[in-house]
Amino acid sequence: MRRHPAVQLLGRAGMVCYGVVHVLLAVLTAQVVLGDSGERTDQKGAVAEIARTPLGPVLLWVLAIGLFAFAGWQLAMAVSGYTWVTERRKRLYRRAGSVGRAITGVVIGIAALTYALGSSSSDSTAQQQTLTAKVLAMPGGQFLVGVVAAGIIWLGLAVGRKGVKKSFEDDLDMAELPAGTQRWVERLGRVGWIGKGLAYVLIGVLVGLAAINADPQQSGGMDKALHTLAAQPYGVFVLALIALGFLGFGVYCFAAAKAHKG
């Protein structure tokens, strides 16, 4: 199924949409670096930026369809992809990553549809704080939230490690890229994976603080994490690196749309 031409075409087009979301995330994060904290710096904020353009509704429908197609392609990869990875453990890890990207694609796609249909998407930070409060109120709630925090931090470290070790290159057929672009894809891919991993680690730290202090107000998603970081000494420098990371990851997605194996 994953090798069917239609699945490949739609999935790769969806990868471009996934890249566009991350480029917009880079722009929103850069705005926080420059002192403009009025916009939401998460995937839903990126979708909201598209909604404000003159062709917003049309672009949102294209984005939603593309992201759903991307999610379908990632699910197909999760089932039978990454056959070029010889080590079973690494292949399972790659497939688990595809499941995560499929879920992310569906979530952002739903947000795009919500805006396209004329409704504003709800505040993701408030949603997470409400969920954290409910879990904290359960027996052993602090421990459970702590486990979630550790999982998010582990995910961030795993994503960043992929950039440090350049293992993302194993999934690309570099010969498919235009001559002279391979080195730039390698560099921007490294920056992108490391920057995205750092953003996840920041979210995990916030959730961890909520667990330690039993205070759901300290938790939050990417928007809360980046704005909290902006208020710290030298936080804007780290934010600038994360913005560059999102930009690099977006460019990597454009390259992967053409050169990803499978």
C-alpha cells in the first residue's frame, strides 16, 4: 500500500504541508525573540497565521487535506516501512516515530479544518493545564504527571539525538536531491532535529515542574514553554536557536518530500 503511486504522491505533498507548518512556527518563535508575544507559538498558532491570509479558507483546506494524506503515509510507513534499516530495534523506533508524526498530522489537520469552517481552535495551553489538574487530583497523580514529563523529555532527547548523529540521513536518498543541495539539507536537518528536540525538552521540564509543585498552572504546551523561556535570562538566545531549528526542520521536510525512501 505505501508504495502505491497515489499514496506516495499524496504523502509527499503532505510532507510539504508539514514543512510549511514548521516554517511558520519558526516565524512565530522569531516574533517572540523580537519581543512580540501576542501570537501563539505552536502548531495551532501556525494554522491561525494561514487563516489570516486573503486566501486563508482555501489554503486551510489544502493544508488539512495535505496533513491527513501525510498522516496516512506515515501510518503506512509505521506498518511496513523502513525496510532499509537492518537492525530490528532501530526499525521499530523509526516506525514508532511515524506513528507520532501521523498523530501530529491529524491534530494539526483538525485544527486547520476548524479554522476553515469558521471556528477558532481552543487554547492548547489551557487544555493541557486542565488535563494536568485532573491527573494531579487522582491518587498518585503527581507520580503520573512526572512519568509523562520524563517521557516528553526522553522524546525530546531522542529527537535531538537524531540530529546530532545525523541518522535522519539514513531515511533519505540523497541522490534524488538537486546537485549542490545535499550539504545544505544535511546542515539544516541537523539544526532542525536538534532544535525541535530542545522544544520538546522544554515542554517536558514544564510538565515536570507541575508534577513537583503539584501546580497545573506551571504545565503547558509549546506556546507556554517558549514564552516562559523568553522571560528567562538569555532565554531569547535559546529561542533564536529553536526558531532556527524549526526553520531547518521545515526545509528538511521539503527535501524529505522528494528524497525520503519508501
